[in-house]
Amino acid sequence: MERFILQDLLKWKESKYRKPLILKGVRQVGKTWALKEFGKRHYKNTAYFNFDEHEEYKQFFEKTKDVERILQNLMMASGQKIKPEETLIIFDEIQECPNALNTLKYFCENTPEYHVACAGSLLGITLAKPVSFPVGKVDFMEIGPMTFTEYLMANGDDNLAAYLSSISSIEAIPEAFFNPLYEKLKMYFVTGGMPESVRTWTEERDVEQMQQVLSNILGAYERDFAKHPEPKDFPKISLIWKSIPSQLAKENKKFLYKVVKEGARAREYEDALQWLCDANLTYKIYRSSAPGLPISAYGDLSAFKLYLVDVGLLRRLSLLAPSAFAEGNRLFVEFKGALSENYVLQALKNQFEATPRYWTMENPRYEVEFIIQRENDIFPIEVKSEDNVGSKSLKKYKEKYGDKVKLRVRFSLNNLRLDDDLLNIPLFLADYSDKLMGIALN
């Protein structure tokens, strides 16, 4: 498989400001594969150390901070060679060895000639704790589920992926590309972007097996809930997780604690919810009180929506059968368009630094699914999964904020076009939102 993160890793290797790298991402998203593949392509050799598999490696970090001595011991214990500049050193499951995390500071300060990359599941949890951590001494990178474009390449549709990246003007996509892309996107909603699920489908074309893979991943996540330091919070995390499909099935997708459990209060559940967000399993999208800069300053912290890390996992957690794939646009419309929203959010998070918000107005109710900050402008984004694409909320948003709105964006199943200041992007082009918005603004 081809992953775009490999290009980012190469930039990291070649940077003169390179520091030890921490690669974040949920369990089974391909962190270890990406680092090993990168080592294979761009280094003479890779030295791989897994602190979960080989607990004995931890002892080398306990008594000393001397990098050379630590590496000497690791080489002798594992039989692997390590040479400055030529070897990629991978520390996997590094959250199991806090002393190794702390030693990254000395790699950065004393031996920058060694190239070190670390990964681990639930790393977000570890990093959220106020432990001794090498602040300012590491680089961070995040790997998410495979994008739709990466899925196309894994599926052998390099021609379609190449076509998407070649689009350089706002004009209708020819049917010869539009129709197959529309069909492939439906399948992506079924498989999602978890690499094992994609591989099972693209290599075996076995829906049952692919369903089982997604169930296994969900099961692994649920077992991880038990790793919460407070045992009393384990059932709460589980209840929130299982409530997400119900939360997103509503017209108003604002997260409600009473959907988790009758009579539930925010203060009882907020730690459990924060755990899911720190673990990168869920995305918390706050309501925005106004489209001001920076977007983070205008969040209404009392109102938010909760989305899942991957659209395929959301479909599986919701028990939506893959058979919906064969029924026209049902997969997009079903479940109040929640799969489409989740998919668009994943694509936006990959392209824009600031986490998106959403906007609402009451009596009568208007809602814009996302608002994003692109450079120093705020843009409203609507997600439509039906053929009826009337944009009342976008119209209201424009009326309210007038000149502040340079461009309105709507994702739908309609073709690419620009009507005055309203840019319609077909859902299958979500990976190229930033590029298309730039073209439209010019």
C-alpha cells in the first residue's frame, strides 16, 4: 500500500532541524508499518525495538541517560546494528517505557546524528499526563486512517487517484470519472480507511472477512478502555462509545449525555469522554458562537458533536449492513447523513490545522455542519447526502455574516461547480477541499 505519510517522514529525515519523532495514531492505523516501510526505503538498515514484546529492553533506560551506552546495550541484546545517519531506530509501544520517552531529550541534545522514530497505541493518553516529558525536544506527526485517495491506490485505481490530483480548475467532472468515483466512494464508506480492512477487501474481495476485521478492531479498542487508570470510568467510556451512533442518528447531532444513560450528568462522564478524545478514537467538534479569528477562541464549550476516527468503523459500530452499498445513494443518506459528515470531517482534519467547529441558530433552526479556518479566513461548510441540495442554512449564514463570507462550500453528490460564491464539491473530492477552495477564491 502507498501512504502519504511516507512523504512527510522523508521531509523529517532531510530537515536540518530534525528531532526525535513521535508518530501518533490509533491502534491498527499503520504506525509501525509506516515506520518500517520508511526505514526500508530510505535507510541502510532499521533497528526495531518493541517495549511491549521485549520488556527486558526497558532496563537499559532505568540507570542511565547516556545515549551511547543505551544503544550499545540494545545492540548487544538484540543483535541489531545501529550507525549514525544510516540506521532508523524505531521504538515501538514507547508508552510502555516512560524512561525511553524521557531519554528522547538526550537523543535530541547530545546525539542528533541518530535518527529516532517512536510509535505506540494510546500514546495520546500518555502524552496527556503531566509526567516528565521532553517538551520542545521532539517532533510530532499523526497518521490517520487511509484517505479515499489512498484507498483508490490500494484498490488498483491509480488512474482515478491521478485524475483527482490533476484537477486544476472548477468545471464539471466527466461522467467517465464521476460515476466510477461515486461507486468507489460507496465502497470506501463500507471498508473505511483502517489498513487491514482495506487490504482484506482489495486483496480478497470478501465482505464477511472485511466485516470481521472491523469487528476485531472495535473489540481491541473496547479492551483498551480497561486501561483507563480509574476502573470506575471503564463502563462510562464504553457507554459513551456505544452511544455515538445514536447521537449521530439525530437531526440535531449535538452530543447529549442523556443518550448515554438516562439521568447522566456531564461532570460524571467528562473524564471518560476526554479519555476517548486523548486516545484519538473520537473527534470533539464544538459549536462556534461566531465566525471570528482564531476559530478556537469562539468555541461554545457547552455544545459539541462527537465523531468517530473512521467512517468504516462508524458504519460497523452502527451495525449498518454492507448491503446498503448496492442500494443507490442509501449509504450516504441513511442515518441522517452521519457517515457523509464523518467522512468529510476526516478529510478536513487532514488538510486544515485548526479543528473545525459547527454553527447553529435557533428559532427557526439553521445548522452549518462545519466551519473551518483557512489561513486568516473562516468558511462555512455544508454536507448534503441527498439529491435535494437546497442550502437554506448556508444562505442564512451569508445573510448574517455578509462580507466576512468570501466563499461558501457544499459537499454533495452533485458535480463540481461554482455558483457565485457557493462552491459545490462532489463528496469523492473531499481530500482536495483546500486546493479546490484556493482555485475558487482565485
